[in-house]
Amino acid sequence: MKVVSPAGDFEITIKDAVVEKEFVILRGQMGVWDSKIYLRPSDLWLFISIFLRPSIIAFLLKLPFRILFRHSPSGRGT
């Protein structure tokens, strides 16, 4: 994943997700720093509502085909 901001562009790698009390915690690394993202239940509902948009659902449904045809031996689909 990539975060783009006025402070710069940062690569973030999510390595694990755990539940602690009322939080889902995404553990990962941003550059050389270990990081944790704490998601409250309301944050999770926000993400679900964002990902249920028709354009996102259409993208996710097309994704396996895009991956399949990008790696086709005929070279088409790039």
C-alpha cells in the first residue's frame, strides 16, 4: 500500500491483523518503522460502506480476470 501526502510518499506493508479489546489492529511496517493501525468498530463500518460502492465492487469482480489475462502466455492483456 502507499500513502501519498504533502509530507511525502510512504510505502506501508500490512503483515498481520489481531483483535485487542474493542480494536482490530493492523500490524505492519512503514519504511523502517513498525506501525500499528487501530480500527474501532465505527472505522470498520466506514471501510465496509466505502467498499460496498458499485465502482469498487465492479473493480473487485474484474480483478481476477485482469490478473489472469495480464499473465497470459499470448502476451495480450497488458
